[in-house]
Amino acid sequence: MPILERHDRGALAHLTMNSPERLNALSDAMLAALRAEFTRLMGEAAIRVVVLSGAGKAFCAGHDLKEMTRARQAEDGGAAYFADLFARCSEVMQMIPRLPQPVIAQVHGIATAAGCQLVASCDMAVAAEGTRFGVNGVNIGLFCSTPMVALARNIPRKAAFEMLTTGEFIDATRARELGLVNRVVREADLAAETRALAETVAGKLGTAVRIGKRAFYDQLEMPLAQAYAFAGEVMVENMLDADTEEGIAAFIEKRKPAWSQ
């Protein structure tokens, strides 16, 4: 069985991390598979939304500690391997906001350390009741510095710092309150609710969503005045699209738009 499964349903691509015996840890193989699939999705205009989930009893338990332990046997104590590992993981995380498609995490069980980072890196997240989230590396003497980057850009800084320094879990309800996830649903409804959200987004004009996602992340890094100037240019680009013209006409005429894509 592949370590990362993909099933397409219309305009939706569903990726499932498939290493349940290791709680879908971000092993070397898992990171390579995610990178390859994200690279493929970059050029797939027919896919409008991506859902990311984990097989078995957990979403993702973070880095593979057994692989990391073996790496310490190298002459340099694993320094070269660790530098490469965290660079590869950071690359994969940064690919998610760069994808033209919105990416929705479908989360259950636990999402810890780099697994929590993965949730934070996704554009949206739906969690099952009972899911626990943590950046728990501090409990074994390893501060979750790279997961911290995504987490601190999702939730208030004091809440992020508390999670990072106490190593304590938060539940799905608290994760929603803090903004780490969008929705919390019954575990039995998780797949259906995530798919419903994905289909809602996929039903919008693909060009508009692609333009909007790119602009959303770009403007976050800009000062206010620059962000408004940039967003205005993006609006012009969007307005000049023929499908947008059709969408506006359809709204005025009270009919369904006949988009070309």
C-alpha cells in the first residue's frame, strides 16, 4: 500500500497519509510523498480543493522519532541529517499555502508537534470531537521551534507560547476558539462535513479562488497601505476575467452563471 493515497472525486483531491502503525508520522518517506503530490497538484487546474487526512486512529503524530534516533549514530551526531530533515519539512509546509487549491485538513485523534504544524499550515481545518492538538516536544527536551512558526501564525501568541512551553494538549473545542480549526463535528460526520465544505469551495469560480488564495497570503506579509494597493491590483485582475463578468451579469439577472470552467 502506498504511504500516501490519493482519491479524486470530481474537482476534489483527497490525500490520505497511510502509515497508521506509525500514527502517520512525517517520516522521510511521508515527506517525500507529500512533496511529490503537492508538486503534481500545482499544475492540476481541474482540481479545485484538496483534503488531507490520516488513516487509522490519528491524523499525524509529528516527526518519526525512531528515524531521528538512528540518525544520531552518524559521526556528526546527526547534525547534517537533522538540518536536512527540518529543511525538507519546512519546504513541504510552505508548499501548502503556495498551492493554487485551498487545502482542508480533516483531523481526528491527535495532531502533535509537526502534525499540529501540518494542521496550522493548511488553509482550513475540520476536526472531530475528541481530537487533541499539541506541540509537545518540550516534554522530551525538544522545543517545537519549526512547528511554532505555523502555530504562531494561526493562534494568539500567548496561547501558542503556553502550548509550546507546557507541552499540554488542547481539545478540538479550544482549537476552534483559538482559530486553529474552523469547525468541530462528530467523528461519525467528519468525512461528510469536510467533503461538504470542500464541495462548497469547489463550486466557486476556480479562477477567483486561485487569485484570492495567492493574494490572501501575499498581503499578510505587507504593511497596511501596501496591502491595500496590492489588493486593489488583484481586484482589477479578477474583474477583467470574462467569467467574473458573467458572474456579475448572472447575479444582476437573477440566474445561475454559465462559467467556462
